[in-house]
Amino acid sequence: MATAAAAPAKRWAREYETIYILRPDVDNDVAEKVVDRAKDVIARLDGTLTKLDNWGKRRLAYPIQKNNRGLFVYLKYVGYGDLVAELERNLRLLDEVVRFQTVLLAEDIDPASVTVDPEEVQYLHVEEEEEAEDAELERARSLGMAPRAPRETPSGARAEASGDEDDAGARAEGAPDGAAEASAAAEAPVEAPAAEEAPEESTEAESDEDEREEG
């Protein structure tokens, strides 16, 4: 008696996002070839690309291979664990790619439930706009979010500040002389009463002699 074949276990997929950075000097054709290679890897390993976004050239937080800018490309896809390893292996082999990073977004996703908008997976070329970036930097400076160049102190203000310091120093140097004069003036009257007491003693001595003569 034949037994019914066991149904294959359902495979649950995961949702990932990968961001990779290209050298700033690559042209649009080379950048599109890198995207096509990533798409091929995702499709070959039963994955589904759900979003593709060209972020254009941006300033890097720190230089990478002597580059201060890079072309950022964002990928969002659904697949299995082996897909991430293969995609990153291919990106590592490309000289145009200087950095990449993959993040797990969600688990236990049914691949059959994933829908794709064709417009979300088209690679669009973005031209660099230096003027727009300069305007954003100036806007940040106006809001106090970016450092400004230090302002120079006017020469007249420096001269006045120097003069005030000289006057203050002169007053400080003259303070001990004034204190000495005040101390001398305070000590002078102390000796005056002693000089005035002498006549009183002589008057008392004369009155005692007069009393002895009368007696």
C-alpha cells in the first residue's frame, strides 16, 4: 500500500536591506552594471527585490580609500540566509564598491505574500548637485548647526581694551601708596595727646608748691 508523500516543509524567508557605496568617479553605466549584478544574485537564489533606490553622491563621514564622497545605492529584498552571503561576496569582488552593509529587517516572511511594484525596483540616475549642497550647508550655519569662521576683533577695540588694562594696572600700583599715606595720617594724631599732657602735669606741680609755701 502506497503511502502519501510527506509535504515539504515550508521555508520562511527574511527581509534584508543592503547599502553599498561606489567610488565617486564611476559613471552611470558602471553603476548600472553593479546593480544588474546584484539583481542577478538575488533572482538566482530565489530572492525577491522589493525596492531599489539610488541615493546619489554624498559626503562620507570619514575618507574611504582617499575618497571624501561616494555613490550610495539602497537595496531591499526578501530571501534566505545564503542569499546575503552570496550578495556580499559579489560586492566584495568589485573594485568599484568601497563599502557595503546588510541589516536584517524582519523574519518569518512568506515569499508568496511578497508583492513588487515595478517602479520601486528601477535604477534611476541622479546627477550631483553641488549648489544644492552648498545651500544646505549655509542653511545649517544660519541655524547654528555648522561652525562659522572666527570673527576678527577690530584694532580700535583691542587698543581700548589695552588702555583699560593699563589704567587698571596703574590704579592697582597706586593702591599701596595710598594705603601707606592713610596709615601715616592715622598714626600722627596718636602722639598729639601725649604732647598736650605735659602742661597739665606742670600745672599740678606748681599748685603743690604753692600749698607747701602757704603752710
